[in-house]
Amino acid sequence: MATLDQKSPNVLLQSLCCRITGKSEADVAQQFQYAVRVIGSNYAPSIERDEFLVTEKIKKELLKQRREADAALFSELHRKLQSQGVLKHRWSVLYLLLSLSEDPRKPSSRVGNYGALFAQALPRDAHSTPFYCARPQSLALSYGEKSSSLSASMGTSGISSLGVYTLNGPTPTPQSLLAGLPPQSAAGVPPSLVSRLAWALPVSSSPSSAVGPATVRPPLGPTARAGRPRQDGDATGEASEVALVRDILYVFQGIDGKFVKMSNHENCYRIDSKVLVSKSLRDTCSRLAELGWLHNKVRKYTDARSLDRAFGLVGQSFCASLHQELKEYYRLLSVLHSQLQVEDDQGVTMCTENSLTLRRLLVWMYDPRVRLKTLAALVDFCQGRKGGELASAVHAYGKTGDPQMRALVQHILSLVSHPILNFLHRWIYDGELEDTYHEFFVASDPNVKTDRLWHVKYSLRKSMIPSFITMNQARKILLIGKSINFLHQVCHDRTPPGKITPASKFTDTPKDAAELLSDLEGAFQEKIDAAYFDTSKYLLDVLNRNYLLLEHLQAMRRYLLLGQGDFIRHLMDLLKPELARPATTLYQHNLTGILETAVRATNAQYDNVEILKRLDVRLLEVSPGDTGWDVFSLDYHVDGPIATVFTRECMGHYLRVFNFLWRAKRMEYTLTDIWKGQMCNAKLLKTMPELSGVLHQCHILASEMVHFIHQMQYYITFEVLECSWDELWNKVNQAQDLDHIIAAHEVFLDSIISRCLLDNNSGCLLNQLRAIFDQIIEFQNAQDSLYRAALEELALQLQFEKKKQQNEEEGQWGVTAEQEAEEKRRTREFQETIPKMCSQLRILTHFYQSIVQQFLVLLTTSTDESLRFLSFRLDFNEHYRCVRTQGQRTEAASIHRSHTGATDVQYLSSNSWRLLV
């Protein structure tokens, strides 16, 4: 037993043949060769599993035997069998019955039908062949040295078999494939085994058999030609069909034959015009030679690209898939060579039914030619492409109605997409990107620093996105790997990726890739979605839990957008003395101390310490004539992961909005001081009736300004900030990834900048609004000057009356004539200043109203609906419209006066009432 175990399978098989036949080893060479073929074969069922076809065959057989009643009974029984569902394998039972009904003694009429053999010789594991394999050497046309070729074909490493190139269509299987065997050996082979015979010779396992095909045709030995009925032709220029068949088999491999050679001028294989061949044979050879040209095209591409490392893994997989198809093609050629050698060895003539002819080759090679055409067209279409772009090209070629072509392209696509899916697996589960040849659709820039990782470092190569991956899927894939790297490098989170989302292997083999690609909207989408949701949710949890992202967002709203009302009001009260000074006299440390005081005195003290320590004071660039109000600003320091959301651009936007809101809040604060001054001084100045007209004008103008500022504050606070903030907060709570939060935040900032008139399109409106603010400051200064002069005069009058009363009580004259004259002179001088104050207020009112009118006109022509509504509220009683109409009438009257020559006195006397308005 130990001796048997040490023997090779070849020796054991040869001993078995000798024992069965009772002959010596030298006499069982043919039986041994046949046994090797049978054992080495690995073929799928040769009959298509179609129950309908089997039942129709049975009915036809019954009708041929004139058994119409049995055929009808069989049809009825089969219908009942289908309705009951008792048997699971009805096709197998019906096929067994059909096979048993055939008479094995009946001579087969399908001898030599090699087309049926090729059509049914489908390997069971067509995808198990290695990617790169050498073409089998061309089999010698002579078959003289049978013993040496047989021993060489067996080799020393066991039995190797070649499959057959797949053809389609269920055709009958030849029953007499053992025509060359002795009768006694052929008779001992079971018919079922004969029907599954593969016409394939074993390829040598020695290193010499692994090289490519020879570039020249091997010479035919004289012993091989001696005594054979098949004649190739003579040297007179005539070529027989036998010789053309041999040449065509070499041309199939891209090797010139004796008569059929490559024409470099015409770029095709053709028979030399000097060779005497009938037109039909010449045309048939030309049609068959197309396979050689297609083969050369595909082979040239694979040879050129296989060693090109820059072609990348996807390109190498594409070459490997082409090698696989060529290998199957070589298997078919080996079968044809084997059949030709068997015919030569048995002395089969061309006139027999079993011989290999050009016409039979033309029929059998139809499907291989279609496949080679597809491969050649695919090679042309994929020229200059690599990576995901190459996969897209292959995928686009699979959109065809031909099922054979579609299956071929899908098989190639499964191999080509395998490296891409491996890239994809490592990226979404480990965050690793090892794309040496830039084939993957996710690109990385190693020069980008960590603080710009999320925005700049990783991006999509749109040209490399395979067409079977949608843009939405590609965006999710980018976000998954980017989130993992962001967690590791920016958030310093050391959680293994396997705990964030459980890894699910995409593809272990090209077969897995094919299954995954066949269900892109199912399993593939589920894997991407699962990794996307798990990774994004974990990242948002880390940002909210460890880095207080939402709290920082609320702090921006409270402090930089003036949402914390008590804090802002108290801060203004504390800063008023400092900010009233020139900007060059301010010191930041003093303002920082005031800021800390305001925080401790308001509800801001209850905020998180992490937030309060980021709040700071910032002084803007000082221009000549600026006060502290013009350069003061609050600042909020951001760093680490939250700086990804609050970028430098975003903080610049916050600074612009704060300055605008701070200026508007200052106007409200200023008008409050103006109202306080009016209320406090109203009773004091009742004793000076000459000021009643001026004070009335001040009250009217102040009321207009208060109305304007209140409406603007309402618009900014509620219609702009609160509405935009509510939308932002809802989007942030519904965000599925960090990109959604960033996008919502950017939309929020863009919205408040545009609606607060800070964008480029609102420059005219902003200039008018700033002019209105300047007029409010001018009005405050004018009223302060008026009250200061009035109170000073009132104090002097009270002092004069008090002194007069005191003198009278002492029994003296109240005043002297000189003192009374001096008092009258001073009073007269004060009363003379009142018209100047009135004129100044009228000019100020005129300028203010004209600016407001221009502002309202710009609002009414704005494309923003909320701004148009603001114009309605600002001029709800059409006051400014009437003023504008009166101004237009005054201008028209002035033009008319200039034409009629009226004097200024006449004009002033008739239109003085207009100036008082």
C-alpha cells in the first residue's frame, strides 16, 4: 500500500488501463490518452435545463412512432404534474425517461458533429483559471512521435487538462469521439462518459510549455506525411483545403501559415494572389483570418500594458481579464489542433463526414469571433484610460441587449472593479488611502495642514468615479473616510474604526465583486449607507460631547450677534465713557477688564467656562477722526475641531455683522439718551417760551428717528436674525454629517449678511443707512448744544433774579441801571441765537428726510420681499411720500421763478411755510 501511495497518478492510471484491457504498457497508449482526457475534464451539463424543450422532444418522439394517443396522454399527465408540485426536479426525471427511451443499438447519425461538442463543453469553473498564463504551444501537425509527445504532455506534476472555449446553444453531443480507439476499448466505454468527452490534449507542465507561441510554423516531418491520404498541396502554387485548414489554425494564433500570411500593406491576413485557390475557399479563409487579426490586436494591448506599472492595479486587472479570455480561446484552438492530429493519425480524408473543413470552422468559430470582436472594441475604447475611468469605460460597454456580450463584459468588469472595491473597503473602514497610481476617485493632498483637513485635504476626482457609482454614493464614500481621518488627526480620538462601524468585507474574489455589482441599489447601497450613518453619527457625537460644538454655536448667537440683551446693554453703559474718547487713546487691557465686569454682572456669568474664556475684545484698524465706537468689537477665539465649522472666513463674516449690529444698537442707545434729555429738560425750560418752537422741532425729528430705528431693529432682530437662526438650528439638529452642519452654517451667515445689507449688491442701501446713522449723531450733538446753551442761559437768569431778590431783602435796589442793561443785552444775544438753532435743525431735518426718502426708494425697488415690506412700515402713513411730493413742487416753482424773474423776497413770502415743515 505504501508503494502505491508513492506512485504518481499517471503511473496508477496507466496500470489501471493495462489491467482492464489485459495489454502491455506499449499497447495501451491510445486508451491511456483517452483516460487522461476523461479524468482531466471538468464540464457542466451538456443539455440546457429546459423542461418545455424536453416535453416537446418526448411528444415528437411519440408522434414519430405514430402514438398520437400516448402523446396526448403524456401531455395531460405532465400538466397535472406541474399543477401539483410534488416533484422538485421534473426536468431531471423527464430527461432520464427520454434517455432511457433511446435505443443504444441504433446507429448515431451525428458522428463527427464537432460543433455540438464545442457548444456543450462549458467548464464548470470557468473563473478558476489564473490571471496570467502562457498560451499553449501550437501542437505539431505531425503525430509520428506519439510516445514522446505523450510522455511530455503528462509531465511529472500530475494530470493537467484544458477546457474548451465556451460556445452557446444546446446542440447534440457526438457519440463516436473514440473513432481512433480499438473496437474493444471503445466498446468498453460507457455511452454517458462518451457524451461528456472533451477534445483537449494535456499541456506540458514543463517550463518549456509555458512560453508563448512560436513565431514560425514548425516544419512537417516526412514520416508524418508518409502514407497519409490528406494532401496539403504541392510546390506549384496550388493549395488544398487541408493545407488551408492547417494554415488557418496557425493564423488563429497570430502566426503566418504557408499560404495565409499577414499583409502589412492591407493590415490583414490574406492568401497570396499567386496561390491557386477557388474563390469560395479564398473568401472563407479571409473571413476566418479575421480572428487572427482580432487576436493580434488584443494580444498586442495586453503585452504592452501588462508590464506597465503606471497602468495601476485596475489596468493590470483589465489585462488579466483579457488574458483569461485569450486562455479560453487557446483552449479551443488546442481542441482543434487535437482533432486535426487525430484525423491525420487515423488517415481521415477530406471527403469523409467527420473531417475538419473550412466551412465547419466558419460555423464553430462564430461565437469566438463575436467575443474577440467585443474584446478588440473594448481595447480600442479603453485606450488612454486608467483607474475608475477605465472601469467606467468597461461598464458602459456592458449596456447592450446581447446577453452573451453583456455576460462577457460583466465578467471583465468584475475583475476590473475588484481593486477599486478593495480601495473602497480600506477607505471607508480604516480611513487608509494607498493609491500609488491615482486610480481611486478619492484624492489626498499631503501638503495640507491638519487645520484644513476637512475642507481641502481630501477631494473627489470626478473623472475617476466609476459610472456604476452615483455622485451621491461617491460623496458619502468621501465623507466616511474623511470622518475617520478627522477623528484620528484632529479630534485625537483613538477609537478603532472597527468599533465605530462593523467592517463588512466588500469582495474577497472577483466573483464577489460580480455579485456586488449586480446589486448596486441593494447590498452595495446598504453597505455604504451603514458605514456613512455610523461614522457620521459618531463624529457628531464626539464634537458635541467633547468639544461643545452646539454650545459654541449658541455663544456666537448670544455675544457676536447681540442675542444676550442684558449683557450688551450693561456693556454699553460701562463702555460709554471709554468709547467716547478718540480711538488712539484706547487700551485693550482696559476694555478687557470692562468686558469681564459686564460678564460678572449679568446672566452671562452662568455660561460654560470654556465659552467665556474664548470671549475677548478686539480693536479694529484706526482711521483719522475715529472714536472708540468706530473701532471697538467683540471677538471669539476658535481652534481645534470647532475651527472646522467656524473658519477664518466665517469669523470674518461674524465680525462684519457684529460691527453693523453694534452700530445699529448704538443708534438705539443714542436715541434713548436723546429722549431722556428731552424729558428731563422739558419742565426746566418751560420758563423760556422763546424756545418752544425749537424744542418742538427737536421732538418731531427725534420721533421720526426713533420710529425709523425701531423698525430697523425689529427687521434685523426678528425677520433676519431670529428667522435665520431658527432655520439653522433645525438644520443642525437634523444634520446627518459634519458637511451638513457646515453648509447650514454658511447658508445662515450668507443669509444674514445679504439681508443686513452687507453684501456687494446692497452697497447703495448700506451707504444710505450709514448716512442716516450719521444724521442721528449730528442731531444728538445739535440737541446737546441747544440744551447746553439754554440751560446756561436759564442758570444766568435764575442767578440774576436771585441776586435781585437778595438785594431787595437787604433793603437795597434790586439792580442797578448798568446791571439791568447788561442783563438785557445778554438776553438779546441769546434770543438772537435761537433763529440760528432753528435754521440748523431745519437743515438737519431736511437732510435726514431726503436721505430717508432715497433709502425708501431703494427699498421699494429691492428684489427682497422683506425689504419691500420694511419700506411700507417705515412710511406707513405716507409722510415721506408727501414730503417728497412737496419737494418736487418746490423745485418746479423755483424753476418757474427763475424763468419769470420773481424776486427772492416775493418767493420767500409766498413759500415760507414750506421751509417750516
